[in-house]
Amino acid sequence: MLLGKGRGKLLDVKEIDVTYGRAKVLHDVSLQLNQGEVVFIVGRNGAGKTTLLKTISGLMKPSKGSIVYNGEDTRGLSSAKLAQKGVRYVAQDKKVFSHLTVRDNIELAAYAAGEEMSTAIQRTTSIYPKLNDLMDNKAGGLSGGEREILLIGRALVGNPRLFLIDEPTEGLAAIVIEDIFRILSQMKGHNVSAFIVEQNLSIVNRLADRVYIMKEGKIIREISEKPEMADTKDLESYL
Amino acid sequence: MIHTIVYGFTIGAILYFIAIGLSLTFGMMRVINFAHTLTYTLGVYMLVSLGALFKGYFVIAAMIAVVVVIPISYLIERCIIRRLYGESLDHTFIATFAIALIGVDTIKWIWGVLPYPLSDPIGEYLTIGGLTLPIYRIVIVMIAILLFIGLEFFFRKSIVGKIVVAALEDRDGVGCLGIDVDHYFSIVFMMGSALAALGGVLYAPISSVHPYMGLSILLLCFAVVIVGGMGNLRGTFVSALALGMIMAVTARYWSQGAETMVFIVMAIVLIFRPIDI
């Protein structure tokens, strides 16, 4: 259900600063993502990882620097406009539209993407068939893992080009983390492009094409060699 | 006592018509909209003018009055309210209050300051078991119940309704799907304004029509929204009827304290359930 893509630069973030009021949260951050790459962002709480994803998704605006997505400068584009251009942000808080049913949640994504409901449901359930049984349940009644899966599934609707997924396994039980891993692996198998913020190094180790390490609002290291990514002790020192 | 209950439901129904728009505006866009008084009062004054034109055809005059308010509310949202999204509550309060005051002065300029007397358009009474009840008030309550059912259907079944329900909970989440929330907010804003105007035209024949009528009822409607929960549409319905009843029952025994009692209830609710803004 996911479209494969060739290599080529999809996203180019250059020297961006982001501020909350007077506090500067991101300092001169630069990073790139090629088509079909799954890149993880690792760092302690407060390192600026979520702010970075929010800024790429259009929810926050950089005070300096540029973000070029698919050859287009995204400054001035709202999150809705970016989503229409194929950028999907899955927030950390596992916030589904809890008063609506699972089906309604998918319907909104299908409506926004201009996709047939049957195709949208097929896309969403292809990653987790159990969602079929939950379609008429209120999304607010789902478990944390089911919510995350619904959010990822909802983000798949419309066949987007870039996923920004914030801490997909945070707060989940080990068995559910494996479900999420399986889903992310499946997505990677279909050659999706994604930035994923994650603290679970086992997931990072198994899925990452590259890793950026953030500290105090800056990118302090980029890892692109598999042996370095497999060195969880080294990575752990940054968490 | 039956009279008091019917009167309570009538006031509650009117509060519901007006509070819906306030609740949606705050719940979805975090804007405290004092300009809502303007659409309410404008609806009433349109009815005054159109009532003179369509003598004896209250329903037609009322419907046109409500429809006329829609483009005016669109202009208010497009030119002013839209610029307030994401601003602090103080800014939204000051700006929308300014709109309300400009509106009141404009109404005084066009229609004058003297109150207009309007009469009960039905003027018939229903007698049940020795009790005589004005049919018009019963009609107002019936319209409120039908509106509640209609809105429930709208918000549960229509795509626009579902987008609004989702945006009330997580505006950014809706935006990140690729839906322009501002566009749907315009629709909701106009709908809320039309309902406020509907409340105005229904209430005008059983109350006093004057340029400040919107400001006095608005505070009661804010109490309804706070008690019912910001953006909680079912809560708004229950809260409106409950506070309307509290007003009516209090007025029966202590007329000066009717509105005060509403704000006492609001204060108690705030003690146990502070608003997260």
C-alpha cells in the first residue's frame, strides 16, 4: 500500500534557530533526509527533538535558517499545507480524536487526503489488522499502543512522502513495542522516508539508516555507519 | 410552579441558542468572543425593522433577520476575529469587546436608544388541567430541543461536524492531517452567530428590545459555557437549561437575586473544576 521511492534529497534543514519566547531551543540545526531513508534522532529530554519535528511539520516557525522539502522552501507554509504536500507528523502524546470512533479518525484523514474511505481503511489496517475489530469503538477507549498504531495508520492515508514520528514507543509495554517495531519495519520495507525521535535503542539499532544525536538544542553528532549504530553503550551515553 | 418551570426552560433555551456559538468559538479557537452580543442584538433589530415590513408574518421576518446576520458575522470573523487566533486571551477580549461596543453605538445610531415593544407572535395559551401556559414559550423550548437533536446529528454524522469535534480536542492534530481548521472555523463561527441571532429573535417578543440587551445576556451565556464546559456541546445544553431553571426558580422567591444565583453556581463550578486556559 506504500509507494516506493528512489534516493535523492527529500528534506534539507539548514542552520535553523527556534525560540520559545526569549528562550532559544534550537541553535543552528542542520540536517538532511534522503528519499527512502529512515533517520533517527536521539537525545535526552529537553534536547530539542520534539521542537525540531514540530518545526519541520510547520507547527513552529524557525527564527533563522531554511527548511527545504522536496525542493520547496517551507517557511510560511502551515502544518495543514505541508500535510497536503505529503508531510505527516505523529505527535508524542498519542492524542487521537478521542470523542470520535476509530473509523471517524480514519475518515478525517481520508477526507483531508482526498482518498476513498475503503482505500484509507485498507492502508490503516494493513499495518495492524486488529484495527478492523475496533472500527466502531470510540478512539478514546483505545490502549496506548492501539492509539499509537491508529496515529501511524492515520498518517499513512494519502500515501505521504515524509513521516515525522515522535517517540512512538514511549510508555508502551514491551509486547506493544514489538508491534510498533514490526509496523515501522514494514514501512521501512516499503521504502518510506522518515525522521523518528526515539529513546529505545534496540529499535534505533534495528531500523536506522542514520542517526542524529541532539544535545541542548544542537546536533552534536551524525552516525551513518552500522557498527557505530549498533554500539548501544555509546548511544546510551547521550540519553 | 409549573409556570416557573416553563419559564425556566424558556430562558434556558434562549441561553442555549446564544451559548453554542460562544462555546465553539472558545473551545476551537481560544477566542473569548464578546462580539457575539452584536450578532444577537443585530438579529433582534433586524426583526424589528422586518417585522414592520412583513406585518403579521413573524416567521418570515425572523428567518430573514437570522439570514441577514450571517454575512455580517462572516465579515467580523474574516476581518477581525481571524487575526486574533493564537493571541493572548486579553487581546481577544479587548478586540471583541470593542466590536461589541461599536456595534451597540451603531445600533443606537440607526434605531435609536428607546426600547421597542414587540408582542408575543402567537398570543395563544394552552390550558392543561387548569394550568394556562403561553404557547410561544412552549414553542421556544421545542425549537431548542430540536436544535439540540439537529446539532447532535450534525456533529456526529457530517464531515464538517466531525472536523469541528476533532478540532475542539486537538486543533494541531487536525491541521497535521492537512485540514485547514480556520476554514471550518469560519463555518462554525457563522453558524454560532446565526444561532445567537435566532435566540435574539425568539427572545425579543417576550423581553425588552434595547441596544444593550446583548451585553446583559452575554454574561449569563458565559456562565452557561463555563458550567457546561468550554466546547462541550451536550454540557452547554444541560447547563443552559439548568441555569435557566435556577434563574426562574430564584426569581419566583427573590427576583433581584435571579442572575446573581447563576454566577454563584458558576463560582461553585469553578472551585471544583477550574478552567484550563
